[in-house]
Amino acid sequence: MNASRTVIAVLNGPNLNLLGERDPEVYGTATLTEIEKLCLETADRLGFDVDFRQTNHEGVLIDAIHEVRRTAAGVVINAAALSHTSVSVRDALAVVDGPVVEVHLSNIHRREAFRHHSFVAEVADGIVTGCGARGYAMAVEHVAHLAAEEATA
Ligand code: CA2
């Protein structure tokens, strides 16, 4: 495997820093720090490091995607509400070298109609939605699987 691509980037969008504070029936009780720990443990088991970030700003999220797009083994992204609105985030993800897996804590298809469409989904290799915090572990595992597959192809 290419040594410069052993980091999985886990990128989080607006308001996810508030997890654990409100709406546990929708988003569960885990805080973002607990989700980061889960990602680190999952990735570590599979031989990957994690670069875990959260921002409330669209441009900062796009800059983060640009920063990791050539160096990360793959990207797990919960763009939060930007998933449903941002063509810019979608376009940035479209030029990521490695696999991209979209994750949502809640099942976006069981919620309001405006959450049913995701621009991110159009450029994602996979989507995990409605599996709570565990969905992040599943997404990290799938990115690791796809990245390892790519490295041996
Ligand atoms: O289910 C998800 O993971 C979402 O990406 C979460 C976003 C929402 O806009 C998406 O439709 C689905 C919202 C994240 C905000 O999280 C909060 C957590 C606690 C309190 C307030 C907001």
C-alpha cells in the first residue's frame, strides 16, 4: 500500500459539534468526541490513522476536502445540512482520489422531504444513514476496505 495514503479523513459539517446536547431521539446520545474515538479505534484495528475534523463553515469544509484529497486513503463525510444544499461540497468531493463514503446519524429518508436528496450521495461510493454513531464505524470500515482493494488493484 502507498505509505502516504494510510490516513482516513473523517469530515463533519455544521452543528455536529452540538451532538449529545439536544435531540437524542434523532441523533443519539454520543458526542462528537465519542464518535471520533470510535473512528480512531475502528481505523486502528484495520491499520489506518484518522484525521477527524468538524467545521460550521462551508468554505472551511471545502478547504479541508482539498487538503486531504490527494493524501488520504479515503474520506468519510457527514456534511450535515450542507449535504442537502451544497453543490460546492459535492464538486470538491468529486475530485478526491480515494473512496468517499457519506454518513448520516439519522435516516435522512425517514425525515422531512428536504433531507431526502443529498448532493454528496451523487459522488459517494457508499452511504450509511440511520445507523447512529455506529454508522461512522461502518463507514470507516468500508473506506478502509475500498482503499485496501484499490491499493492491490
Ligand atoms: O443525520 C445526520 O447525521 C445529519 O447529517 C445531521 C444534520 C442534518 O441537517 C442532516 O439532515 C442529517 C444536522 C446536524 C446537527 O446536529 C445537531 C445535534 C444536536 C443539536 C442540534 C443539531
